[in-house]
Amino acid sequence: MNTTLLGLIIVLLVLIILFQISRAGELIGVLRGNNMTSQERNNKIHGMLFLIFMIVGLPLSFWATWYYKDWFLPPASSVHGAEIESMFFWTLVATVPVFVLTHIVLFVFSYIYSGSATKKSYYFPGSNKLEMIWTMIPAFVMILLVYQGISSWYRIMGDAPADAYIIEATAKQFAWDFRYSGLDNKLGNKQIKYISSENAFGQDWKDANNKDDFQADTLHLPLNKAVLVKINALDVLHNFYLPHFKVKMDAVPGIPTQFWFIPTKTTEQMRQDLNNPKFEYELACAELCGVSHFNMRRVVVVEEEAKFKKWLASQESLYKKQNVAAKESNTTPTTASQQTEENSSATTSKKVSLK
């Protein structure tokens, strides 16, 4: 807070000094018999301010970019993330030189050609050659950038590989629910009418594919293997956002969406690369969805495929956890002693009836 206040005071003092310098220049001009009008003096002052702003501001913009580089999006940890970073890099290569050149011309011209009664404007009727140059060059660069963007788009948003592991992410105020497709890699059918306090996903237990589906609080992903995330929402608009994997997709009520990607760095690798033993990948909601929007976060774990399969095998399915088989048969599991007592009672009753 003190640093910010000190910076504001310094800026204010600089403005006061510039104002006093301009006033002193006006007085010196009057003493020397300078017949510049007040409008011309204002034009000259504004031209000088434009030039100072360029000399100070342009280097500062590059310094700020370098200084705050760690605040930018993290390095990509997915295959398609590298393509997105490549598009961003080549876009900067094409636009930054134009940005620098046009701003130098803008501010320098504002200083050199500030309005004066002694200057006459030059009428430039036009040049077909110049028009062709500044039309064809940007058009050619734009075609290259658009081609790269479209080709990357079709690769990123195309059909997922046949062996992609399938996970379902359901958004609601204010949490994410994950349903894994189990060892068979097939999500079972679900319907809204089946949703209850016990059946949160609305699974149709008549579908055999549901019998190994399970729920987890942490999003586990296998390394170097395609993952297809089927995304939906139960109430309002949410957004499935994995910044390290360059994954961002809306979760829309009633309209299923999906995104597939290939993780390329495990959680342990990222901890070593960043020299941060507490690092965790994170899933967040990137759409303001209500007062507790900030709570919509989940830890993401990327691990070797062997570890991932071992973790899959250790999970208990929702079918078993909810004891669906017993409920469907309308029978309550009994202990061995209870069964013996029931058999004994039945034998006794049979003897009494025979007598």
C-alpha cells in the first residue's frame, strides 16, 4: 500500500514539474518576442508529452512483460497445449514488430507535425503501389496465422482416439462430481428420473456398463494417454478449466459437451520442474456461477499408466457401494447365525404341523 501511494505521489510530482516547465517555456517565449499563439503552444506541449510518453512507456511495456512473465499461463502439460503455445508465439512474432513501429510513428509524428500557423499541410492523393503493399503483406500474414489456427483447431477438437479413457465431470453449485468408466472404459446410461439422494448421477442399473462405474473426489489422469472428459451441468452455466493442460470448456445444463487431451507431465515431474514439493494440478470453474463460485476446485493427479490402472482397480463401484443388487432383489443380507435360527424355526414348525 505504501509503495503504491509513493508511486502515485511521484507521478503527480512529475506532472507538476512538466506543467511548470511548459509555463516557463511560455514566459521565455514572450520575453524573446515569440509570437506563437496559445493554440500553437498547446500543440507543441502536447507533442512533447506524446514523445515523452513513448520514450518512457514503450520500454516499460517490455519490462513489465518480462517482469510479470511468471504470472502468465503456466507451461503446457498436454500435447495440444504445445500447439496453442506455438500459435500464441507466432502471433506475437507477427504483431509485436507492427505494434512497436506504428507507435513510434504515431508519437514521433505527433511531435514533429504539431499544429503551427507557419506549416502547410501536404495533400497526398494516394498511391496504388503503397495500397498494395500494406494490403498484401497483412493479408499474407493473416492467411498463415488462420491456417495454423484452423489446422490446430481440427486436431484439438476432432474425434477422440478410440482407446481414450472416459471420465464424466458434472458441475453443480458449488462442486464437481467425477464418474469414472471403470475397468471396461464404458460409462453406463443415466437418466434424470433416476436421480435421488442415493443415486446422484441418475444411473440406470439395468445397464451392465454401470456396474463398474465409480465416483472419486480427485481427478486422476494417466500419463501420455488420451483422456475424454464428458462435461455437463445440473443447474447453471459452469466451465471446466484445467489451466496447465490448456483445457477450457463450458458445462451447459441440458447440452453435453466434451474435451479430449493427452497429459504429458506427471504431478511429480511438475514438482521437480518447479522445485515445489507442494505443487498440485488444479481443476477450476472459469464461469461465475454464484456466491460460492470460488469453492469449485478439485485436485488433479497425473500419474504413470501403471499406477493409474492400479488406482482404478482399487476403487469400489457405485453399484457395490450402494448395494444395488440387494435392493433390487428386495432381500436383506443375513448372517450365518440368523440363517441357522430361521432354518431351526422352520423345522420346528414343520414338526408341530405333522403332529
